[in-house]
Amino acid sequence: MRMSENTPTNPANVSKLYASGEKGCISAPHYAAAESGRSVLAEGGTAIEAMVAAAATIAVVYPHMNGLGGDAFWLIKRKGEEPIVISGCGRAAERATVNYYRDRSYAELPVRGPDAALLVPGAISSWKLALDLVPEARRLPLERLLRDATDHAINGCPVSRSLSRTLDIFGPELSTIDGFEQVFLPDGRVPVEGELYRQPALGTTLRRLAAEGLDSFYRGPIAETHAHFLEKAGSPLGLGDFQSYTAEYTKPLSIAVSAGTLYNTPPPTQGLASLLILAIFDRLGVRSDDGSSYIHHLVEATKRAFAVRNAKLGDSDSMEVNASALLAPHLITEAAASIDATRAAPWPGPSQLGGTIWMGAADSEGAVVSFIQSLFWEFGSGLTCPETGIVFENRGAGFSLAQGPNQLAPRKRPVHTLNPGLAELNDGRVLAYGTMGGDGQPQTQAALFTRYVLFGRTLADAISQPRWLLGKTWGNSSLSLKLEGRFSAEIENQLNTLGHNTERVPDYSEMMGHAGAVVMHPSGQLEGASDPRSDGAAIAC
């Protein structure tokens, strides 16, 4: 999601932001999603099943940030097994070619409306592949996993401040797009915070998925309904695009640092950049997270990582070099050596806009899940099917019409900002962590990881500490280094002296992301933390 403004979210209920237990733990940016996951864990369900329940619920209660019409990625570590990635990355429609858009007089790919809905949504297929990892004999019924989401859609859920504000700002623009007003503004007005909000068509769709199976989204009546709606609206997506799609199992990218082994998702996600930042920073010898030196060195590591991302990243089938080769030790050493401790380097650009929701879960059997789900911008393309209540993502805007590894082509995957993180630490802890926020995702991951792992802050403190964001943000075209208000004037002055162009934003600003983390300790203790910048919670049992 592109955050609509800089209004801060205050940490109203600190008790919801940290949890510890032994049976299960989950962190989510909306309390209802965390509670859905906790209830599954409490019934003996696995972390994977808890995450499906939470993913369905958050698609209902946070529809501006994610949904069933978007993409999702999983990074799963089970006891005694190597981590595995599930890529629910949508592929471009067969009709989505460069000429298709140039013939429609587009100089770049659109971000709203039917032409922006050019990817098959991958999230639901990723849920299916994740559930396939759970032995069928012990798997909870799909109806049980979707029960909370269905109830929230049909009977209603209180509107969050984030949802109300986003509808207030973007509702007028989106209401002109097919289906949007009917589904999200049914009485023609923006619901206020706390008002009961219902999405009956989406509830009916969830019931059908529970009865017919998740695959029916791609090869069943739901797919046929969507194909008819999309054709009538003018989207390039067709029934054949849905029928040919499935999410994929793959291996994560990984790199060893002093504290352990880091994992993230491979291209077309920017997981490479997140790993590069931490690997470069690891070589710099920074001793503390207090003061300007800490921020300066992480920002400079970010610039080196983003320069690689911007030049090399695309669908792995189209990249000229294997992503793992870009993590070679000598390249990390060269990047670290290029950082000047006394001077900021130029910003490499271009900035990546976009965001999502991140959630993490762990269970008593030793499974840890890092999960991310997205529509890209707030409410994606805006194109919404009234019969199903599903809004289609605009992640296809991540393609380019120009030649290169990320040029649009049929069945191709676009560059993704999504990248859930996971680490196996030398002391036996397994850490799942992540956030929403486009360019901010790798930066927030780096702040969270270094503060918790390298500098010994508590999990909750590592997340709640003031953060920074380098680059363009939502509704702001400046390339400044944005600092939350809790940073001291001394730190800001020192950063300016180093050559950073700083800008202040409110405390607990949503533009800094909705971070979260879950940790499995060798003792079996599970702990989780959620971000005071969100409406979320960490809950354990």
C-alpha cells in the first residue's frame, strides 16, 4: 500500500504489542488477524494453518492494504528442514504486451483502472501450496481456517483509522472505477473509524472457497465470474490466464553474516536488497545503534544495495546474472569499502513505491513462518468485482515498457517490493521479521534486525524505536532522508553535516511501515512483537 499521509498512529495499547508463549505465537498489523491466527494455534493447528486464517482475515479487515486479488510470498522454516519459499507472484496476462499498452497511448504502465489489472492474483494459490505442506490427516478443515474472515465480511468488523483515512483520501478517485463504490462505499460515503463495516459479497466468496476449495479461484466458477467481469471492464486478463496459473515452491536466497544465516525471497522480489544491506553493514564494524553513525552507515549500505537492485533485478527467467552471484563475498567487501564514514553518497534512484502487510507465526512443533501479502497501492487497481467483492491488484505497474530485465511480457513476473525476512542465528534462535512499505521494507528490516540481533534491544523496543526512510514516499516526491520526530536535534544536525538531506515526519508515522517479528528460542519459548504504527498485535498461547 502507498501510505496516504503522514498522520502518526499512536501506541494506544502497548500490551498488544508483545507476547510470549510456548504453544504458538503470531504477529499481525491488525488485531483481528492476530486473533484469528492465535485461535488456530490454540486448537493445535500449525503455524502454516494459523497464517492462512490470519491472511484471510486481514484481507477483509485491512482491504486497502491487501486482498484476495493480490499476491503473497511465504518463507517457511520447519524443524530439521531447510527453509522454503512459496512464491504467489502473479504473472502477466497473455494479452499484456508492450504493444498492447503502446497502442493505447501509454508511455508507462497505468496504476489504476482495468488496464492496471494485468496480473493473475497469486495469493490464494500460495495459501493452497502452503496448506499442502501440512499432512492432510491432521490438517484443520478449510472452512475452519476461513471462518473468522467470513464472519468479519458478512457480519462486519469495526473500521480502523487507517482504512477510514485511506477511503476518505482516495475514495473520490477510485469511485469512478468499475465496482469500487458498490463494494467499498455502498452508501456513497466513507465509513468513520469504529463503524461496523460489512463486505457481504466477499463473505460469500470466502464461503464458496471453503466449500469448493482454493483452486476454484483459478479453475472453477469464481474464475469464470472474474473472467466475464474483467472482459467486460476492459482488462487484458482472461479465463485462460487464471486456468494456467499456480504459485510455486522455490529456494530462498541466503547469506552468512556474523550473527547467523539470513534468508529472503529470490527475484523478482527485492529480497536481494534486504540481504545486501545487512551483509554490507556487517562488514562496517559499527558498535552501537546510538547516534548518527549507525543511521549513516545503514543508509549508505542501503544506497549500494538499491543500486544493484535497480540495475539487475527482474523476473529470474530474464535476468542476465544469477541473484546468488550478486551476494558474492568479494562484492560485499567492495561495497563496504566504498562507504565513506564522513560523507553521504548520492541516492541511486529510482524509488520503488508500494507496500503490503507482513505477518509472522510460530508453533510448538518448530515451524516459523514469515509471510507477506499485497495489492501494491491502496486498493490496487481499484477495479472491483461486485459479485465477488474482490479488488484486483495493480502490481503490474512494477513492469517497465522499456527494454531490460523487467520489461513487460506475457506470463512474466514483475519486480516486487515484497520480501519477508527470516534468520537462523548462531545461538539457535529463528527470527521471522518484515514490514510493508516499498523502498522502506529493506530499510525497516535492517533497523529491526540490527537493533534486536546485533545491539541487544528487546524485540518490542527494536520495532518501536524511531525509524528513518530514504527516498520518495507516498504523496511526497522528495528524495530526503525522513526522520521520525523522536530523533534528537543533535543526530539530525550530524546527519546533515555528513551530507544527508533530512526531513522530519511525525512520531509513529505509518510511512515508516508496519513492522513485526516472531522468534523461536532453542528452549521452545516463542515471542512476538507488533508495531505501534499499525492497528496490530502480537498474541501467544
